[in-house]
Amino acid sequence: MIRLVLVLLFLLIFFIISIPMFIIEWIIGKFNHKAKSISSLRIVQLLFKIILFLCGTKTTIIGLENIPEDEPILFIGNHRGIFDVVIGYSLMKGLTGFVSKKEMNKVPIIRVWMRYLNCLFLDRHNIKEGLKTILKGIELIKKDKISISIFPEGTRNSDDDVKPFKEGSFKFAEKSGCKIIPMVQNNTESIFENQLPFIKKAHTIIEFGKPIIMSELEKDERKVIGSYTHKIVSEIYEKNKALV
């Protein structure tokens, strides 16, 4: 109970001070859009690290060296709980936009930070709007050199496995030519989802797999890149169960 109260109080304070920070970020963006994105990234990463500290979360990090520092990436992750984003985003080396459901674009304060961070709001029930989101993401990767992170299962998975990936999620890499990095997390659901609405101290695992370069795959493998990547993510997920 005490962890939940501490996190809620901290978020309340952050939301209050977000108003003047939005003004500062807006001014920075008028002169240098990239500087605005970078400063917003560091602010939110600090926020997430403090939240993880208050939650008592300890994370074993594997394969951080697999993330290139000088090029945009498509991060493909399994989705266990809301802390997947908190943990994953706190470790991003460069500008990264997460793909989120469109409903998040209606949440005050949070939606502004997400826009500053180049996040994408995906309408999963409207093919036309979904295509626009994908095209915007491809442009972010190619033109602005911003990485994209997505959970291709489509929703949080409460079962002890990795659900099949939606092939459309890989269009970002297919059309931009960027590398794909598996981002596999174990036990994040133990922080919050397993005992809603309370927060519990937990040990989680995150592993960044070796980059997948689509142009180096066989033609048949490129056609089923979702299944190809799913197999890798599933193997890492099963392997790391023993580390929790």
C-alpha cells in the first residue's frame, strides 16, 4: 500500500510541475526541435527511474550493448504489463517513440509528454488511420532518425507465453530499412497487474537481443518476419524465466 501511495504522490507533484515544464519545452522547440525531444526524453527517463525506485523494482539488464547508438531502431517487445514501457523507456539510449493505443491521446498531461517524445497513437480498429500512423513512424525513422518501439502482440498478455505477432508491426523496419532489436521482458506483471491495485516489490528481467537485419534474411524469412522474430522473442522469454 505504501508504495502505491508514494508513486501516486510523486506523479501528482510531477503533473503539477509539468505545466511550467511544457512552457519551457515549447520555447526550446521554437529554436531547436531536436533539443526539445532530447530534453523531454531525459526528463521522462528520470521520472521513470524514480518511479521504479519507489516501487522497489530491481531489473537485470542483458544485451544493452546490442543497441546501436548512431542509428534508429525498431524495438519489438513482448507485453506483460504497464511497467514494460517504464522499464524499457528508461533504458533507451537515443530518441525513441513508443506506439500506443489511440486512447492514450485523450489523457491530459500524459498525452503532451508523449507527443514531445514522438510517440505514435495507433487506432487498432481503423485500417486507414492505422496506415497513416505507420507511415508517420516510417518518416520518423528515415527522416528524423528516431527509433520506434512497439508491442506486436497488440495488447497486454496475462498468459505465461508470447502471443503471435501482428505482421503489420514490422512495416516500420521493412519500409525504412532499420534494424530490428528484440526487447524481451520477464515478470513485469508482478509489479502491478498481479495484485491490482497495489504495487509490489519485484525483480524483472529485460534482454535486448542481437539486431535482426531484414535485408540479410532469406526471402522466405522476410515474408514471415513477424513469426521469425516471435520465435526469437519466445526463446529469450523462456530462457530468462529461470533468472526471475
